[in-house]
Amino acid sequence: MTMASSRPDGPPPGGPQSDHELWDALRQRDPEALGSLFSRYSGVIHTYAVRHTGSYGSADDAVQATFITAWRQFARSDPGPLRHETARAWLLTIARNELRNTARAKRRLTQFINRQPDAAHHPDHADAIAARVDSEKYIRAVRQALRQLPPHERETIELVYWAELPLAEAAVVLGVAEGTVKARLSRARRRLPALLNHPGPEDS
């Protein structure tokens, strides 16, 4: 079924669909619309998740979980029209929640394992393999530096610098005013000048 845009500034027939059109198609349970959003934003979400977790494998899982959750949300109830220019902030909000849920699950598993009696030691080669991946080592170093920041400032840095969200969209994801995002970035850059020495979006 071909969807005709009623927006005067919409794309020409046969051209790429806008996020508003894809959103409306998702409201009709069109899986191809979800695939189009995946093609458009999976890279952004993956980059954000890699830098958040320090692991490409974990980022792959986060991307998959994000789009599965997105589909389920539309299946549960009609969310109404898209309220922003793009669906990017909405998807990153889901990704952020999925990463938090995964982190909580890992903490619970670690606590459970730590309560168990010591077992015979078996070498684990996963860390040795990960150590050979230079990009993951660098990301871990950056994340270690970011731990110096309060959590709310760290999340703001991740969204604006890593996910490359405009300040307005980052504010939507974080649920704060745009001015608060600017203030957090300013404080973070003062605390970590060596890490964040390039101009931020609020300077452009």
C-alpha cells in the first residue's frame, strides 16, 4: 500500500519517507516502516551504546532490544502522532532504558555469582580477546574518565557528544529543559577539559 504524504514539505513520490510518515505507518503495524527507521537510526544507537558500554557485543544487543521494544510499544497501544521532528530522540530514550535494564540485570547476576561457593577455576579468554580491540580499550579509558562526572552530566555527554543529538532532542530524552542540558555540558567541560576540549553544540 502506497502512503501519500499530506504534508506540503513532504518528500516527492517514490522518495525517502519522512519520520512522520514512517511513524504513521507504524501506527498501522507496518513492519517495513520499522525496518526503515532501523536503517536510518541503528547506526546512531549503536554508536551511543558502544560508548556507553565499552562493548560492541553489548551494543549489538542494545540495538536489537531497542527496535523490538519500539515495535512492541506500537503493538500495545497507539501512541498518537509523532510529536517531534524526527523519531531519533524517541528511539534513544528506549535505548537508554534498555541499557539501564541490562546493567541492573548484570549487577543482579554478579551479586548472585558472588554469593556462590568458589568453583574450580577455568580460564576465561573473553577479556584477552577484548583487550586486543584497540577501539574498545580507548572507549573504556574514556568511560573511566567520565566516571569522574555526576551521572546526570555523564548521560548528557553521552547523548550530545556520542549520539550527536541536538540540545533540544537531548533535553527530550533526559526529560529536562534545554537550558539544563547546556548547563550540564558547561560544567562537564570545565571538569574534563582534556577529554572535552573540542567546541560543543552550545558554542556553535
